[in-house]
Amino acid sequence: MYEQRAVPACSRPGGYGPRMADTEFARKERVVAAEDRPGVPEGTLGVVVMVTGLSWIRYRVRFDNGVELNMLDGRYLSSAPKKKRK
């Protein structure tokens, strides 16, 4: 009666478009730019200022070089290394 269809390997609603990051960051969490972005070279440290979105989580990040980027997908970020306590 009903035909079974293969589900596309994508995490976006509708199953189309680029795959979203599996990592979620919290507000005030330290992150590192995983890729070059406009005004932010790879490896630049930053802080998550705002988290928004329901099905597509986006971040507003203030980087240490003074640039603030909005609408960043998590795939462009990675967790900052933890500081060693003395």
C-alpha cells in the first residue's frame, strides 16, 4: 500500500542541504575557529555570545582578535583546549 523510501543522510529538516554539526556549544563557552572565516583566521580563540535556532543551531561568537561573527554553524567551531590549573 505505502512505498518505503530511503532516508537521506542529512540532519536538516527535509533531508536536503549540507550536514549540520553534531556538536553543540553553550553560551559563554570558549571555542576555536576550526576554519578560516571572514576576518577570523583558523585557530583564533573566541567566546560564544549567543546560541539560537531550533532545527539549525547557530552561534554568535566574539573572537579574541575583536571580530564578532553571527549565524555561525557549529562545523566552523571546535572546543577550546582546557586551561591547566596550577
